[in-house]
Amino acid sequence: MCLEKTMLSQNLLHDFEKGLNPQKPAESKIPARIVGYGEISAIFEIAEDKYHVYKRLPLFDSLRAARQYQKMYLEYCGLLAEAGLYLPAHDTGIVAAAGRPVALYIAQRKLPDANFGHKLIHHLDAGSSLKLIELATREIAKIWEFNHVNQSAVELAIDGQLSNWVRDPENTQRLYYIDTSTPLFCKQGVEQQNPELLLKSAPGFLRWIIRRFFLQDVMTRYYSPGLVFMDLVANLYKEQKPELIEPAIARVNAHLPPGQAPLTKGGVDKYYKQDKLIWVVFLGLRRLDRFITTRLLWKRYEFILPGRIRR
């Protein structure tokens, strides 16, 4: 697939970063509106830009480190497109404001909010919702086909839950994949992502716990076809659509690669309970870290955290 390029204003990003209030983005010098949350970072609009949504990654100690991540991100997007996925037009910008960590901004062309997969299933009937899930399943299957063809040279990972897929307003049979900000891929068997970098969004004094009990699971699950499809189906619990679980399992099992054990309702239930625990604990630790940083140490907390997430 051909990658679309969009253009950002570096001046706007610099001014936005200088005036950003991470805890109250709407009260920043240039206001921002939160439109969604990933498990690690928030998605927001900047008031002066009507065409993009953004993620901000304030993870870097140097421009060099940010540029390395930027290069990895762009390579990952290129590989996803090579595998056959559709990505919205995108761009990146690096901002090094005085007294702040170096931040990488990732922007994507804004797509209709109502077309996100996790929104659509609340408006479509059951049959149409299952067709949407099957479309996502077919897109995910392109990743395993790509990995099979490329053998050990390149191996892609993907987070396939419904909130990462957006239906094209002009073609209901086409889905855009949007969750590209955490590149996960191997080259010659070597993971390209630095897990220690991702840990920077976690409380410093508790990183050893996350590293020991959670990190390996989160880093590796997206390379496993069975677990990626399991995550897609189990996420229907989070989206308050349990009635779709069993018919979705049947659709997904039809697209499993050879040798993969079929999904079962019991397996999906067990997976969701474990996954829910991981992310509830992780978010709780981040909120504790924010409280200590801002209320006890009176320092600036750089990350934008979500409010209550219904699971």
C-alpha cells in the first residue's frame, strides 16, 4: 500500500509543547482536547489544527534518541503498508523545549470518530458488527502472511483490538489501522523496540515490578497470532458487547494460521481477566506516580493519563 504523507507545522508543535499543561490539556496556552486513550498515551486534538490527531511521547533524553525512535516508527509504518495494511496519512515532529524531556509528536490525519471500530459496534446490528470483526481479522491475517513470506528476516507484531481499526468513510470494505506509535518488529530475530524506553512512562520506583511481571508478556503477545486474535475477541468485554463473543470466536477461528489452536469461550474469558488485571494495575501505578510527583514532590508530571476506563 502507498503511504500517505501529511505535513505538520513545527512552529505549532514547539509553541504547543512550551505551553502544555499535561494534567489539564484543555487549559494549556494552546488548548488541546482529548479524543481517546491508548493503554500508554493519550490521543488529542490541538485547537489550531483541524486536520490531525496527535500522540505525544515525552520519553527521550536526547534528540538522538528521539530521532532513532522516529526512524523506527517510520520503518514500522512502511512495513505495515508493505504487508497490505491501510494507514492514514501521518507525520512526526520532534520538540526539544528547555527544561523538558525531548518529545516526539506523532500525527495522523483525522478520521470520523463514529467510524472507529469500537464505536461502530454500538450502532451496527449484530450481523454487521460481526462483518466488521471479520474485516479486522482479515487485515490482521495479512501480518502473519507477511511474516511467513519473510521468514526470519522481518517479523511484524500488531495490536488488533477494534479501537485500532477505522472504517474508511468512502469504502465500507476498507479499514485503516491507526495504532502505530509503539513500533514492534524484529529484524533477523532481534527486537527493534527498546523495552526500557517504554518503561519511562511507568513509575521509576516500580519499574522493576513491571519489568519482572508484565513487560515480557506485553512485548511478546502481539507476535502471536493466537494471542492477537484472542485480544481482539476478548476486547469485546471491555466494549460492553459480550453477546458478540461466541459468534466472533467462530469468525476468527476461520482465519487462524495453520497449526494455531482454535479460540474457545473459556480461553477468551481467562485471557480477558488476566489482561484486565495487567492494565488496571499499570494505570493505578501511573496515577500513584503522578500523585507523588505533583502533590508530594511538587514537580511536573509529563504524561497525560486517562480518566476512568470502563472495563
